[in-house]
Amino acid sequence: METIMEVEEIGTKIDELRETARRIRVSIVKMLTNAGSGHTGGSLSAADILTALYFAKMRHDPKNPKWPERDRFILSKGHAAPLLYAVLAECGYFEKSELMTLRKLGSRLQGHPDSKALPCIEISTGSLGQGLSIANGIAIAGRLDSASFRVNVHLGDGEVQEGQVWEAAMSAAHYKLDNLCAILDRNRLQIDGKVEDVMSIEPIADKWRAFGWNVIETDGHDITKLLSAMNEAEKVKGRPTMIIAHTIKGKGVSIFEGKVEYHGIAPTKDELEIALKELEGQRNG
């Protein structure tokens, strides 16, 4: 799959990427409403991040999901599976019609990603806190094989309350995994409320720096800025990079934005109509 390695090369394609993110959000709300369950807020908040990764940065091939030189992606916050499925379908890994089977009996699109069901998923996730450890192992394996692929792992900000994340952060810095980039969806809400009320993670940037990471903070909804951060991460040598992407839970649909109650519930049919009308209004041109 063609990738874009420098922001300067994108030019007018930024609008195309924004339109892709909009379509992905449309798919998310449709599939969740059809399923009647799932995670709305965190899927919408990270749509721009995964759009930038899959459509402009990562080397991957929908016709050859196990291409050895592909860049790897780990969705550590596995409950955002609707987002990953929407992105993979948009890339062409499977037909978009399959998205409507989300959470159905016998579907390949389970509530959390299942690597045994879909070859384009690197690893099954859902138990929060484990994704970065897995990414470390893949990054180390790549180094041992003298492979050129990069490993990207996406975490939720509530997830980094998990102790295993910090053990993995320490080991990634110890092994100088500069082929590893973690991206934090800093939407400030988790299932039980505000992250700062449940268990404060601040000063989050300073903590990652103290663990030996290169840290970049950026707007998680500005694709140009996201790509600049990802480009910078590629150039860093001798340490892993954490991109703290500041986002809004439920981004793209005003009735969901910043509302903790939509962390783990699907839109109703009435809410879907509102969402689709609003997303249609965001169409380019």
C-alpha cells in the first residue's frame, strides 16, 4: 500500500485524509448502532490518529496482511475495536459490508480484536495494560532480525493507570527501542469518569520523559500535526517515542463529545440519525 513519509509530500492530500477519517466515523456509528453495544467515545476520539497511521505513515499491504516488512500496529485499548475494523475495511482488508456483523454470533468482528479471526490484526487485545509489553517484544524481535519495520502501539489514558504499562515503559527505554512509537489517546475520560478523578496520571509527559522516552505532545485531531509528530518519532535514535495526542472523547458528533456515558454504550437509532446528519455536514467540499 502506498504510504506518505513526509508531511511536505502530502499537500492537498490532507483534505483526503480528513475525508477518510470522516467516513471512518460514519462506519463506527453505523456498526455500533446495528450491534446495539460497544464503545463509542474512544473509537471516535482516535479516528484521526489511526487515519494518519494507516493511510499516510505505515507500510502495509491489504492484499498481503502478513507481509514480513509491514509496519506493525497494536491496539492496546482493544475496546476501540470498532475503530480498527472501520479502518481496516476502509483500507480494503475486507468488505465494508462485514462491518455490520460487529458483535454478532459467528462474526470475525468480535467486541475486541481477535488475531485468529482476522489475519490483518497483529495480536488479540482487550485486557488493558498489555499492549505495550507485546509491542516491546515485537520491536526487539525486529531488531534481532535486522528488520526495518516499525511498531506502533495505541494506548488509552485510563489504561496507563495500569502498572504493567510502566514496567513496559522502563524496559523499552532500557533496550533503546527506537523502532517503537506509542500513541496515547489523551481524551481525559474513562469508563468510571474523569481520568483525573479516578486516578490522576499527571504530569503524564514528564513521567514518560523520566522513564527515558522521547515525548511529543500534539493535537490528536489535526492530521497535519499528527503526521509531523510521527515523522519526528521516526528520526529519533536510541530511545522510544511517546506521542501524547490530545483528543476529545466522542469527537465528530456533538451529542457524544466529552460525555463519559458514551464510553461503553452504542448510539440509539435516533442518535444515529443525528450523528449521520452531523457527519454528512463535515464532508469535504
